[in-house]
Amino acid sequence: MTIFPKSKLRLVTVVYWFLLLYIIAALIWWFIALERQNRRITEIRIDAAEKQQDIKAMLDAIAEGNRKTAQYIGEGVTFLALIMVGAVFVYRAVRRQIRLAAQQQNFMMAITHELKTPIAVTKLNLETLQKRKLDEAKQQKLITNTLQEAGRLDNLCNNILLASRLEGDDALSMTAHEVNLSEVAINCVQEARIHYSARTIESDIEDGIYIFADELMMQLLINNLIDNAIKYSPKDKPVSLKLEQRQGKASLMVTDYGKGIPDADKKRIFEKFYRSGDENTRTTKGTGLGLYLCSKIVHHFGANITVTNNYPQGAIFTTIFTAV
Ligand code: ADP
């Protein structure tokens, strides 16, 4: 579902093309009319010169006519070029707006879903605990489950808050200092192994890699990449994190064996609210904010993030920092 109904979008497109074609047709018509007028004036001048048998005046009239034609062509082509540049600009701006509106709509649907599920689960768990006398093990299970849901809500709120902070001047308040990236990565992997105890998370982390960044932001980056690798790959497949330093560059790679990312989506997944596929048919939960935040954070610290295909399948997210 999108904010712009298809019929409205079609109407906007039809009106746009109609106006553009009308402007171009009017321009061509002006050119034809001016050129006709020019030719008639030239003919009259040639006739007059012929009557007076003035060869020089005749040649002057022909030259003047040709000069006017060249002038009209020059001006017409310039106008046409300007109109085309403007048309392309408007077309792209409108398309961008429509796309953003659709993504925002998807985001609202996703967020409602993301908010409702943990609240519903938490409510149900608390009601069960209140109404029924459960043994200790079952109680613990419900409490752990409720805490996990609360954690999800917390993450979601943090992501939304951070996204709006990064839009404003607050982005400047993320000051860079020396961070032990190896340590941050080791901690994130350890936490992920506890959180996703049923999954295999491999790691190959070189010791003592330092970069200029912010520790919390690096945690957020790594957690988002690991969460995605887990979320978008089958349960029986491992996920791995590799951190190494080569020629003054620290490279952080998170790899999975999921379905990977189609080439057409490779750039777009870093856009705000962008999620592959259709919100109505998608089975994974999410808001399309995670990778947007990752790329914002990474660029803030002068680094770079890219995604490539894994072999035989899956995705590799690589972030390259300048090592200290
Ligand atoms: P979310 O996961 O909340 O949808 P993200 O910004 O983290 O938002 O990711 C954007 C989109 O990129 C996802 O919807 C998904 O389609 C795609 N994506 C991200 N990571 C992976 C991955 N490891 N494998 C396949 N697709 C991915």
C-alpha cells in the first residue's frame, strides 16, 4: 500500500506529460511561425531589390534571412534544452517524493506492527503470571520472554530517536575519540551469542585495532549488522564477523548465507525506511531504519559501508575505517 493511490499517480503522470508535450509543441509552433514570417519578409525584400535591380540589397536580404533562421534555431534549441533539464529535474524530484511517501507509509505499517507485537506478548505473559499458579521454571520462561520483548521495544525506540537526532544538528554532538574496535566487536559477538543462543556466530577478530569513533555508535552499527545477518538467513546457517587491519585500514565484515540482496537493492537498502519487497507479503519484522542508521554513523566518522554477494549465497557487509 502507498500513500499515493495508483489512479492519482497515473493522473499526475498524464498531466505532466501533457504539459511537457504542450510546451514543446508550442515551442515548435513558434519556431515555424517565426520562420514563415522571416521567409516572407526576406521574399518581400528580395522582390523589392529585384525591381530596383540592386544585387547587393538582394544578397543582403538573403544573408539577413539566413542569419534570422540561425538565430531562431539557436534560441529554440537553448529553450528546448532548458525545458528538458527542468522537466527531468521536476520528474526526478516528484518521483523521489512519491517513493519517500510510500516508504514512510510502509514504515508506519511496520512500526505499528513492531509496537503492537511486544505489547501484546508482554500483556499476555503478565496476565498469565497473574492468573495462574505456574511452577518456577515456567515463570522464569515467561519473564525472560517478556524481558526480550521489552528489549525489542527499547531497541526500536532507540533507533527511532537516533534517526531523528541524526537528522538534526545533534549529529555534530557525536564526537570521535580513540575506540578499541576489537573490544567492542568481541563484546557484541558475546552478547549476540547469548541473545541468539540457537544460532552459530563465528568470529575472527584481530586484537588491538583502534579507530576514531564513538563506542556506543560502533555497538549500534555492529549489533544492527549482526541482527540483520541473523534475521535474513536460515536458522541452520552460521553468521560470521571478521575484523582485521591492513595497510592502515580497519575492515569489519559481517557475512551470512541468506538469500542475499538483489543488485537493484544494494544501494537502496541504506535509504531511510527502505525494506526489500512488499510490506503486505513480507514475513520478517523490521522498520527499514537499521541500515540507514549504520550508513549515517559510518559516514559521520569518515568511513564507508558497502554490501557484496557472499559465495555461494548471502550477503557481506563491509565497513572500512581508517585505523589509528
Ligand atoms: P529492517 O531490517 O528493519 O527492514 P534495515 O535497514 O536493517 O531494516 O534493512 C533494510 C533492508 O535490507 C531489509 O528490509 C532487508 O530487505 C535488506 N537486508 C538487510 N540486511 C540483509 C541481509 N543480511 N541479507 C538480506 N537482506 C538484507
